[in-house]
Amino acid sequence: MDMRQLVAKNVKRCRTAAGLTQHELAARMGLDRAYVSGLEMGKRNPTVIMLWRIAEAIGVRPVDLLSEND
């Protein structure tokens, strides 16, 4: 699986499990909702620092955004 698609799937899965909208996640990170949308569509290539920020904002471990768990 393409790494961007894996991260996209995991960000969406973790965000929805946390009961957050894209807008709420973006607000927690100080970003625009369009960035979160781009992540979840696999159009963004987040840095390691951004993965850390996403994980903190959702309340998961960074590795949860990279794992191939279903």
C-alpha cells in the first residue's frame, strides 16, 4: 500500500474514532480544514513532525498513523 494512502486511512479512522470532525482536528492543530481533507485523501505527504502533531491532536500514538492494522 502507498504510504500516503495508509496514513490517510489511519488519520480518518483515528479521527472518527475520537469523535472529531475534520474542522475540529484542524482547529486543534492550528491548521485549515483543507489540510486535514488533503491528508485523508492521500494528497498530502506529512513530515514526521506533522505526524507527531496529528497524533497528539487526536490522542493516539504516532505509530498508530503508520500501522497496517484493520
